[in-house]
Amino acid sequence: MPPNTRRTTLADIAQAAGVSIATVSKVVNGRGDVAPQTRARVQELLHQHDYLAPVFRHTEAQAIPIIEVQFQGSLKPYVAEALEGIIDSAAAAGASVAISKASRAPHWARDLVSAGRRALIAVTSVYTAAHLKELARAGLPLVVLDPLHLPDSRVNSIGATNFAGGLAATQHLLSLGHRRVAYLGGPAMAVCNQARMHGYRAAMEAAGAPVPAAYVRPGEFSYRYGLLGGAALLDLEEPPTAIFACNDEIALGAIETARTRGLRIPEDLSVVGFDDTQLAQMASPPLTTVRQPLREMGGAALRTALRLANDEKVESHHIELATELVVRASTAPPTALK
């Protein structure tokens, strides 16, 4: 292998791997018709010799920057709405978007750069110090949309005013006359869950309403957890008359649990969600929820990614967009006050 006194070429990599230049080109461009062992050998050599494809020499690549968008888990309504904001903003900016599930294959960040990606947007994904180091080595800017954990202070992120949203949701239930208000949360260590829970607690404390330990239940952002968490709350000796759920899926799960027990929403139990996805509008009854500006957040993430890709300065490492309470038919005064 020639020493790194000049730019490494595809021919250099092909010779070292014992394959054709066409095979190396397929690996660089993400083609699937390469044997796994051959692909791994070529990728290792690309990494060893710091090979970056000269994609930006081409006028087309320069004119149409490509932003990689990665998410974890299933494509839920929350992710879909954020993606729509990213895609719409990319179209307005003359950029392209490539969407994939988060990968941790060896040298994954360098592979993205070799494939022509200018920046990475991660939607509700977890990135460790090792992942950030890999991105830094590859020179690939990162923007985290609604981070699950507090990112490194140098990482650019886009979020929402989760504390204010939790405060507004709980104050709404208190204003209706509820005092037995429970909180069904997401993962205990998730930043957004903590902020929404603190907003809930702040509103309850300000109103002088008690918060029994059993009324605060962390879990996961899923309909299934809404079913289970809702059942645990309704099984209490003194069940709540209202539930503030950390997202719309949890809220709908809690509503279904109440329905199977013969309870009416909102006559017997009021429920508030968070996000205002399409699920909230299609629910029966339509769900009172805190609107998280998901499309606007996606747009802000895309614009930030493009600025970083162009080596432009951004004013703040973290941006929060305002939430808004949307009152629909799933909340009402408790029965005793009617």
C-alpha cells in the first residue's frame, strides 16, 4: 500500500484488498451487491487509510447537499411528523435527505461521509462519547432532535419547552377542579420525561395538591405502557381522577384501560397527552394534549445541519421551541364537582 504522502485512491484500496476498483466503488457508494466479508475488508482498508470519496468535486454534489437523518426503533407518529418537517425544509433549501435507522457498524460515520453526506440529524437517538468521537474523526456535523439524554455541551440539539408543557397540562387539570392528578411518564432518565415531570410537580406544589409516590410512574413511550401504567393507577385504593401522560401513545393506552373497566372519558377520568400527533386528533374522544411543534423542530434541525455543513456559526448549541396546550374533549371537571 503506498504511503499516505498523497491522496489514497480507489485503485490503492482495490490493490490492497485484492479486489477490483468496481467492487471498492460499490462499497464506497453503499451498493448491496458485495459479499459481507469483502465489504468488511474494504471498509477496514478505507478506514485505515482515511479514504474520503471526492464527492464534492462534482457540481451536482455541491449544488445538492445530502443530510443523513437517523432514528431508532419503529417509525412512530412522533418521528414521522418530525421527518415531514425535515423533508419540507430540505426541499425549500434545495437540499436532499437520506433516511435510515441508526447504525453502529464499524466506521459508520466515515462511511456516511464517503457516501456524500454533509451532516447527520439524529431523531431521539442516544449518542455516547465514542459515537461523538467517531463523528468528530469523520468531520461529520451532528444535530440531535429532541435528545433522550443531555448531550455533550458541544453538540447542537433542538428540543421543546418540556417543563412549560408539563406545567400547562397539570395547571389545566387543576383549573378544572382535579386534585388527584397522576403522572404517567417515559423512561426515568430521558431528559424530556424529567422536564415534563418537574413541570407537573411544580404545578401540583403551587396548588397545594398532594403527590403520592404511587401517582408518579416512569415507564416507556408506548401505548402498551399506557395500558399497564393506567391499570396500576386505577387499581390504587384512591385512584386519580385525572392523568397527565408523557406522550399521546401513553395517554391513549390509559384511556383504553379505563374504557375496558367501564369508565367514561372525561366524565369519570380526565386524560392529557403530550406531542399532539395525529393520534390525538383521531382519538375518541379527541385528546387534550400539549402540542410539541414537531415539524417546526424538524425544520430547525435541518437548517442548523446545513449551516454546520457549510462551516457557518450557529448562535446557540441548544434551541427550544414553544409548546402549547390544545384543549379537546378528554378533560372535564371531576364528577363530584358537576
